[in-house]
Amino acid sequence: MSRPERQPSPDVAGAPPDFVVADRIVKHFPVRVGAWRRGSVRSVDGVSFTIRRGEVMGLVGESGCGKSTLARVLLRLLAPDSGTVTIAGRDLSSLHGEDLRRFRTTMQLIFQNPYAALDPRMRIGTSLEAPLAQHGIGTHRERCRNAADMLGEVGLDESFVERLPRQCSGGELQRIVIARALLLRPRFLVCDEPTSALDASLRAQIVNLLVDLKNRFDLTLLLISHDLRVVRYASDRVAVMYLGRIVEVGERDAVFDHPLHPYTRALIAASLLEENGLAAGDAIRGEPASPLHPPRGCHFHPRCAIARPRCANGEPELAGGSGDHRAACFYSGTLAAR
């Protein structure tokens, strides 16, 4: 496939091994009733982690834990209240105007719902061409050619450029959304629940496609999903998020085979019980607290089977484990021994 000509973009060839670095990211949303402020929803509450160049980082957690908000902060679609995001060695907070617009070609987002990601009145070819036109890449004819070629890269033929979204299936629409994200030749791709709108028969196809494209296009991926089977299959490393905080991070097999945080263990027990041999008592209990009024100390302690008074009074840091496998739990050693 021909590579479109475009404006000079940031050089990522010499980017550091930690391609994406999130450092103490905080993003709260104020809640108001009339003229009065009633507090803040703590969507992201001091998150730090890294994604190495060329790897797939899986991000898991219950709905409402802050995964999508964190993804949008990483892409500078939302400005953090504090903390920094560095991609390919560039601090995003230092980029403004034209510099930021040019850098956006380096990072792209695959939306959760492909039906809502495309204009229902716009033909697929026009939707695909739009990002290239927005960034002044190529002539109209070149953009059309590259859009058609990219459809081939995701397993669709050229005839799709003339179709409307309603003439495509859910799996085809997801492939089209992926093709549009890749047309700008990004290096960092955020996949926000890319299989949640698809039935089980299509999920494996889309996940396999993403892994294949990651290798072919030299991508770094953040894969957000509540489906732990998808994350275990596709990810190199995994981060677990609960009520705005990362509670565990590490190599995929270490996290799934030897979880160090009670919440991670509960998630695995709930979704992969038979495959992992975890006890039924590890299953998660109760409902998550409101991010408007999270518990003091460890946010998970009201639902935790091994919680002790210390958990309600102190906030554990990510620590322990072997290699880079870490958990934010005072008693992770207890779980490691089980």
C-alpha cells in the first residue's frame, strides 16, 4: 500500500523504550446542583504507568472506574487537572496550536461504538478521506486511493467506499473505524472497548486483526476492555483500574496467573473461574462505591475479603511482586502465597 505524503510529523524512530508515560494523572469533574458545587467525580485519581514501545497494554476494570476518561487524557482530548502525559518523548502539555494538531497524527482512538463513530449520511469513502483532508495530506485522488487501500488492509474490498454505514454489518463497521484510525499512520493507538458492540463470533476476528495490524504497522496499543479473555489473548502487559486508581500492573501471565491484588483476583474469579481454578470465595461482592464519595484509604477495602483496619486509614502504593509486577495492596504478600 502506498504511503501518503503528509506534513512533517514528530520523529518517533528514536523514541524512548517507554513510549507512553502517564505521571500522576488526575482528572476530576465538578458536580453542581444549581449554583452550588456539590463535590467532584474522581474519574482519574493519581494514575501513573508506562506503555513500552511496540507492546499491547491491556487496561481492565468495572464500568465507571475511569478507563475511558484516562484514555482521553492520554490523547489530550481532555486536559488533566494535574500530572503529565509524555508520548514518544514529548510532553503533551507543552504542545499547542499547530504543534498539537500535527502531533495528533501520532496518536489515534478507535471508538467503542462503530455505529456512532460514523456519520450515517456520509459514504464510507468520504468518512475515511476526512482525516487526511483535515491534515492536508495528498490530493483528493490520492486520499481516495489510500482510503481504498486501507480498506484492503483491514479485510474489506474497494466497493465499501460507496456504501453508507447502514449498508454494513457491525463487524464491517468496526473494521472501517480501524481503517480510518490507521490512515494517518499513527504510532500510538487507543482501542476503547473495540469488541463490546460485537457478538462473540466477531470478537475474535477483530482482536486478531488488531494484533496483526500492530505488528504490520509497528504500533503501540492501549487495549481497554472489560472482557478479560480478550485482554489475556492480546496483551503483553496488563493494568487493573478501580475507582480512578491503578491497583495492579505487570506482565500478562504474572497478573492472570498470580494476581497480587484482591480486586484483580475477584475480577478473574468472576470471569475466568474455571480456567484459573480460583476459589468461589474470591468472587467480587457488593457494589463499587460512588466516585463522587470514594472510601478513604484503599478504595477497595469495603468489598475486600482480606481487609483490615489499616486498609481504611492508609492509601497503599504500587509495590511488591517480581520484576515490574506491582500491586497497591498492603497484604499482596498474603495473596502471593496462596
